[in-house]
Amino acid sequence: MSEWVQQDVPAFAVVGRVNMGKSSVLATLLEIDDNQLIRVSATPGETTNCQTHRVVFSDRDCIRFIDTPGFSRPVEAMREIQRLHGEGTPGVEALKEFVAKVGEEFGDEKRLLEPLLEGAGVLYVVDPAKPLRDDFLAEMEILRWTGVPRLALLNRRAANAGTDEEAWRKRLGGAFNLVRTFDAHQARYEERLRLLKALLEIEERHRGRLEETIALVEEEWDRRREEAVEVIIGFLEESLSLKVTATLEERDLTLPSRRHRKEELLQQEYFGDLAKLERKCFEKLLKIHRHHLLKADSSAESFQGIDLESAETWTKWGLGRGQLSVAAALAGGAAGLAVDVATGGLSHGAGTIFGALGGGAAAWLKGGSLPDLRIDLRGGVKLGTGEGKALSMGPPKNPNFPWILLDGVLTRYQRIVNRSHGRRDEEVLKGQEAGFTRDFPADRRSVLAKWFGGCLKGSPNRALEPEIFEALLETLQEVAEEK
Ligand SMILES: Nc1nc2c(ncn2[C@@H]2O[C@H](COP(=O)(O)OP(=O)(O)OP(=O)(O)O)[C@@H](O)[C@H]2O)c(=O)[nH]1
Ligand SMILES: [Mg+2]
């Protein structure tokens, strides 16, 4: 069989002028952010040979894409083909003759035509911000002569560049079976799927295989979302029940400054551990979505996790006051209801007056006092026993804590699913401005509140898990689809 195209496997060559974003389009479509695998570069002429990328599901070759060098002398090539052909419209035979006869002066054109002459379909990438000149018309003409199925993709590389998109569309419409836009730096799952479906429209011969591939891609996306939900459930469970402990020696109790230092260290440890859990969660989500250039940050010190100590966190994420009081009442007796002062356990063990107000009301008052953060400090200290006392810390009593954690993950998840793999810049994963939990439907908030309650007490309600799974699955879908 031929070099580029195999029978029964649909193949498409990505062609176009140098530097139009051909490799970027392919990298985004196939979710490859590695320059070793698909070279993307601002230097024109980076792709010098055809390179096949196979889409394989369970060892089954589903579809092939061939990255090609760009056209470099299309007008001259067009003239040469016409000259070789003589009168009338050249066809496949004339193109074959051209490939066989001309030398390296048309090296790029020869190489990009080879897969097409073997029957590969065409994905023609243009930047509609470029003026529509003769050389582009020559490319379109040559591609038309191949007679293979042709899809034109408008990949606009600069948002603010001038454009004559209508003129492009009109011209392309005459020479291609279908014209679509596909932004290599912005396209998300929806657009990738739409592009695959467009291939179905232009390539009748491989309908069965293409339909199967599309179904597999959709299944795989669903599976990834389920995996992401599992990761998030695991993270929430672990972090909501996270506790750190230290031993308080008798001498720590004699001086308040010593005791405070111990408390501070414990608090640092608590936030450090929480950050570790978070980073682990983000890393897993990044892996599920095959990102290597988008990072959860490498070192623990510089980790950009959820900053619970910042007032901003408590105002931009989590639930509003009214919502919180309902959620806290539902969580029933969970942490977040107790309002004793931070060192309550140590000093007098006395709660405040708010403690008597009951769940909902206390949470409402607490909501009003955001961003106050309280750490549960247990372990009454009896002096004179000669032994150290266990001091434990976590989770914060603020009822908004679980919602803030969840918003922290959801806003990152959104960035993870939105980032296109065709980009080659490194990026550190950051939380976005606004959270999502505030806009949850009431029933979702209530089931989550119940489940959070159990986790905070260190005894997650397993019976609720299927419902939580569904609620988060729905949430991730909304987060991914939000414009
Ligand atoms: N902003 C933006 N830049 C893009 C987009 N697509 C490609 N680029 C940039 O355009 C440049 C060329 O992209 P490539 O994908 O390497 O282009 P190519 O057509 O494969 O280039 P050759 O292989 O050299 O012919 C790179 O700097 C890309 O990052 C896009 O959608 N938006
Ligand atoms: Mg390239």
C-alpha cells in the first residue's frame, strides 16, 4: 500500500501557506501540546516533511492526519502544472507528472501533494486576516485539481487584525466542499468535535469509520469527565476531613508566646497539607486532559493554591449569606455551626453566644463576619500529668469553607478544559475570578451540603455518593460549556 494513505483508514492532509497555523490546528485537534510531537513555531517553514499522526482507540487505527510543509511557491507551481498539462483543466495525472518531474525548486509543493495524490482529503488552513492575494488563489486552484474531498479552515491568528473574511469565504466556497472556522488557540472540545463532524460531511467513502471515531471521541470525553469527578470527590473528602496534630508539652503551656508559636506552626502545617492535596488534585486533572505546558506549579512554596487567608477568596468564591444559612442547616451539626473562638478548646472551652442560636442562624452571622477563619483547636490540656497533650487543627469552621474549596477546583477545571493544546506558552494554573457554587440550583446545593457535613466530621456519607457523583458530573459539564 502507499506511504501515507491506508485503505479503510480515512486520512486528511493539513495544507496551506507556511506559518498559517497548520501544525497548531492539528495540535489542538489532537490535543498534543508537545513540540517534539508536533512542532509549532513562529518561524515560517518549520514543518519541512510530511508527518503522520494517527488517532488510535484500543489499537484500532481510526483516522490519520498528515501535517505537511506549507506551499512556498504556489503561483509558479500552478503555472508549471498548467504548462505540463497543456490546454484545459489539469487533473490528478498532471499533478502526478508535476511531482515526478520537477526538482527541489518545488520541494514543498511536491511533498505536500504526495498524500493528496494517494487520496488523502484536504484540510486547508488559512488566516482570514491575511489579504486574499494571487498566491492564495493559486493554492486553492491546485487543491481543486486534486479532486479529493476538501475542507477549508479559517484560523484567525491575531484577534485585532483587519480581515476580509467574507471575501475569503466566497472564494473558498467555490473551491472547497465546506468552509469552517477553527481557532487553533481558542477551540475547545465542542469545536474539535464539530471539526471531526465536518470531515464526515466531506468524506463519504469513510462514513462508517468516521462515525465510529466520533462516537469513540465522545465516549472518551464522557469517561474523562467521570474520572475528573472521582478526583474531585476524593479531593473534597480528604481536604474536608484534613486534620493536623501536634503535641503540646507542658513547657509550651507556661508561656503564652510558646503556645502561640506552636499554634502557628500547626496552622502552617495545616495549610501546607491542604495545598498539597489541592496540587495533587490539579495534577490529576491536568493529566486526564493531557496538559504539560499548563502547570499546577512545581514547588510547594510557590504553589498558587486557594489562599484561605485572603479576604478576597471569601468574597469571590463560595455561597452568599442567605444560601449559606440554608446549606449549614442542611449539613446539620457539621463543622461550620460551631462558633467558638479559635483557641476556645485551649483557654476555656467555652463557645460564644452564637453557639446557642443553632445552625442556620449561626451560619448567617458567620456569613456576615466573613472572611473570618476559625480553626478547630481541640484537646483540653491538663497540667501536671507530665505528658504532652495532643493538639489538633482543622477543618476551618467557616461554613463557606467547602464551597470555596469546590469553587477553587471548578474554576481551575474550567481553565484546564478551555486551554487549547496548539498553544506553546507555559501557563500556571490559576483560579478564575468568579465561582460557580453560588449559581447552583438549590437541590444541588442541598445534597452537597449534606455530604460536606459528613466529610467535615470525618465520616463521609457513602450512601450519598451516587447523588454527589451525578451532581458534580452535571456541574463539570456546565463549567466546561460556559462561554
Ligand atoms: N494567536 C494565535 N496564534 C496562532 C494561532 N495558530 C497559530 N498561531 C501561531 O502562528 C505561528 C505559526 O504556527 P504553526 O502552527 O507552526 O504554523 P504552520 O502553518 O504549521 O507553519 P509551517 O510548518 O512553518 O509552515 C506560531 O507562532 C503559532 O503559535 C492562533 O489561532 N492564534
Ligand atoms: Mg507546521
